[in-house]
Amino acid sequence: MLRNGHRIISFLISAVLLGSLAGATFARNRIWHDTASLWLNSAEGSAAKRGPDHVAFIFLGAGQKFAGDGQARKAIEQFRKALALKPDLAEAYFDLGLVYGQLEQYDRAIEEFHRVLALDPEYEGVHYAAGLAFAQKGEYDRAVEEFTGAIDADPEFAQIYVNRGLAYARSGKPGPALSDFQKACALGDVQGCEALKKN
């Protein structure tokens, strides 16, 4: 019985983590509807007219478009160009982290998320994204820390409780896991309620 419980928890962790990364990507895709070439064409000559910060945001937009189209290498190239012009552009580091996460390069993703935190400790979603990356690496205690930071920033976001509960469960802490699943369920999260039934 306990063995099946571990399998269920492992399955839930994988499904939730992959779904969460896909959700973050989907959210970025909705923002950029134009082609990346539009962004890159507007970058040509803009530096002289509007300055390097403006061009950095154009490269950022192109990178987001490439990322949304599943062209990770091109996205990384554009984000790096943006950061060369504007090294304090937290959004570019965040987006780099998301792309590295999609490429399953979790150490690099975490590195980029920590750069975001160094620039802006209250950047929305960065603790959550870092928690997902740590969980994918199997570093569940570190994932719990990041998810706790995400909960501090947004205590009504039920999915964070589900993910932290799964991380607790994977690290052998069923009490806190159950508590997080209860909180997620109370907030209306179906996965949290399902996890409660299975535990």
C-alpha cells in the first residue's frame, strides 16, 4: 500500500511540475502575438533613435516570442542580447530561467532565478519557478523553501500549496504534506483535494 502511495505521489509531482512549467510558458505565449522578426526588424536602427534600453526591450520581446514558439536556443540568444544592453533587466533573467527549465537544465534555471531575486526580491513568480526547478532536481527541501517564499508572496495561490505538499511528501514529511493539501483543497484546488483522498 505504501509503495503505491509513493508511485502516486511521484506521478502527481511529475504531472504538476510539468503542467506548471507548461502553464508559465502558455502565459508568456499569450503576451506576444506578432512574429519575432517584427521585433528584430524594429531593433535595427532603434538604438540611435531611442537608446539601448529600448532595444533591450525589443530583444526581450523577440526572445519571448521565440520561447513561445518553442525555439529555445533563439530565445536564449535574444535574452542574452537584451541583458548585454540592460544588465538589470530582471524579466530577461526570469525568462531565461523558464527556458532553461523547459530544456531541463535546472541548475542554469535556478541560477537565473537567483539573479532575478538579487535584482528584485519581490519579483512575481520567481520563488515558485525556482521551487519547481529544485523539485525537478529532486532537491525537495530546497523546493519547500522556495515554495514557502512563493506562499509568503501570494498565500491564496492554491497550486503552490499542492507543489509544496508534494515536495514535503517526497522528502518524507507526510504531516506538512497533508496540511498543504488541505489548504489547497480549501482554496478550491482539485489536485489538492485529490491528493487528500489518496493520503
